[in-house]
Amino acid sequence: MLNRLPNQRQEAITFFKSLAKIVFPIALQNLISAAVSSADVVMLNFVGQKAIAAVSLASYIQFILFIFLIGLASGLTMLTVQYWGKKDTYTIETLFGFALKLSVSFGLIFGILSFFVPELLMRIFTSEEPLIKIGADYLRIVSVSYILMSISNVYQTVIKSVEHVKTVTAITVSALLLNILLNCVFIFGWLGFPKMGVKGVALATTIARIIEFALCIIIGSHVKELHLRWECLFRKNSILFKDFLRYTLPALGNECVWGVGWSMYAVVLGHLGQDIVAANSVVNILRNLGSIMCFGMAYGGAILIGKYIGEDNLELAKRNASRLAKSTIFFGFLGSLFMILCTPLLYKFANLSLQALIYLKYVNYINALSLFGASINTVLICGIFRAGGDSKFGFILDTIAMWGVSVPLAFIIAFVLKLPPLVCFFIMYIDEYEKMAVIVYHYKSGKWLKNITRDFSNLQK
């Protein structure tokens, strides 16, 4: 027993050092991403509350697409990190081809709809005509970026899976910083450009996505462990493709069930009025900042846990999963505390109506409570369970919790009982806690821990 303690201490130190190398670049990437979102809100603050509310609602279209892409990336990561543990890069390249075809399909659907019927999409979230018009202008311009984003996402997922996290961070940070700069240029009319308001935000986003796409193509072809070329699209392996679908579709379904359900909350909020939508948009600045470390650890830690499992070191994976869960929950608590302590700062720059300002403090407190619950559920479902090849559990649970309880309840309290907006907001945003006990029980059972790789060495000769 005495000998084990120093060994486990050293094991923990080694794990956290490896985790830091992955998580800090991801956290930086998330920080810059949050800064871009915050910059959009701050700059649009000078345009007006309607601009903030319209872009916030229109952004749910990208959010839904992003949920599809996250689901696809999660399923892809489950397999690629374990095959990386086996050092089977040929199989990883084949998986890249499978994922790229599926991802581009999603991007095309969302891009086409956003370009040709943006007004119809906006009417899903609001009935206020000024918001529909502003949001439609935004969607039509930004639609091109959806296709590019769907390609870049697959490149970044695979490159991160082979522990080139810093490379991906460099790509995304470059694009995001460019986005902020172009926002200033197009919103405020710098460098001789006209002041474009909301259209300027959309144009800046699209140009930044073009640069990100180009960097992914160039850098992806120079990652020494992999050969991410277009010929990967034409590789065939029926057994691997079945595995890809087997693990990706539940992860994709899980993200869609949760993400589309979350978007239904936006539908409810949109019909409760622009005041609470605008207040929530401002609060999301703090939520994005508060979630940087805990979500970075959840998704970054999954790379390491999956690698250990691919190496067939299941006991080490289990011990480090426990360390990952505890540390992520700790950062979730710090993120929630950060949101609460920063409440006074929200009033210093928020150019909102009196009613929206009244909502602001309470919306922030509710989001802080929601963030802590999300940190626990995310590290277990999206991090640890998926690293172990278990994507079905989260899919089934979120389907029951979100669509059997949360979404119907949201519509009932808002449109049948017609409760006050803040009461509706509180009931919707504590949904993380209704499923937490089941998630923790599944983690304790250890049923999520599986090596899902196969030996394809004969097929590669």
C-alpha cells in the first residue's frame, strides 16, 4: 500500500502534465472564440438592442449546425483516439474520408436553407418582423461559411486526435482574431469601408471562415503522422464504415437531441419578447468565459482517456477518468462563481431597455447554476463515456430527458400556463440536474469502458 501511493502520485502528475498540454491550447481556442462572440455583442451594442436580439436568434441556425458537427466530431474522435493509441494512422485517414463526406452534406443543407429561405428560418424563433428582417440579412451572407466550417471541423478533429492540439489552436485563433478585426472594420466603417452593422458581422464571419478553411487544407496536408488528402474520400472498408456509423450516429443523435431541444428554448424565449433574449445574449458573454476551462478539460481529456484505452491500458484509463471528472467539476464550480462575481460588470456596458436590465441579474444567476450542472454532465457523457466508446447511453438519456420532460414543460409553462418570463427561464435552465443522478450511476458502473478498435493491418498491405 505504501509503495502504491508514490506510484499513483507520479501517475497523477504525469496525467495532469499531459492533460495540460492538450487542455491549455483548447482553452485558449475557447477563450478567443468567446472573445469573438463577446465582441459581436459589444459592437452590436452600438447598433441597438434589435440588432443584438436578431443576431442572437439567427445564430441558433449556426448553433444547430454546430451541434451536428460536434456530434460527428465526437463519434469520429471516439474511434480516432483509440486507433491513435494503436498507432494505426491508415485507419485514421480512412475515418477522415468517411467523416468528411457526411460533414459536407450537413454544411450544404444548412448553407442552402440559410441563403434561399432565411426569413422562414427566422420565423421559427420569433414573430417580430424587425428581428426577422435583420436576422435574414445576416443568414443570407453567412450561409457560405456553413459549408466551409463543415470541412474545417473534420480536419481539426482528426489533427487534434493525434495530439496536434497546438496546430489546431493556431488555425482557429488566427481565424477568430481576424474575425474580431473585420468586425471592427465592417461595423464601424474603418479603413474607408461603409458602416454595415449586422451585415458587417456576417461578412466578417464569412471571410474568417474562408481563411480558416484554407489553413486547414494547407496545414492538414503537412501533418507528418497523417496524409489527409482527397484520396481518403474514396477509400472503402465496410467493417470500419459500420463501426464509424455504430459509434458516430448515437453521438450525433445525442448532440442533435440536446442541441435542437436547446434551440426550442430559443423558440420559447423569442416568443416571450426581445427583452429576455437580449438579456440572455449579454449574459452568454460571461457563460462562454466561465465554461472555457471545464469544457476544454472535458473534451481534451477524452483524447487522453481514449488513447489509454486504445493502448489496452484500461485500469490506467479508469483511474485517470476519475481524475479528469473531479478536476473538470472543480473548474465548473470556479466558472459559475466567476459569473456570479462579474454580475456588476454586465451593467457597465449593456445598452438595454429597462425591462431587459431588470432581467439581467437573475438571468446571469440562473445561467451560473446551469453551467455547474453542465460541467458535471459534459465531462461524463461527452468526455469519459465517449472516450470509452459509449455513445448510446447519452443519446437515450438525453432523448428521454430533453424531449420527454424539458421541451414539453417549456412550452406548457410559456404558452399554456403563461408564467412570467423569468420563471420560464429558470425552469428551462435547470434541466441539467434532472438527469444527473442517472449519469453518475452509469459512470460508477464502469460499463462505459471498452476498447472498440480492430486489427486492419492485413487490409493495409
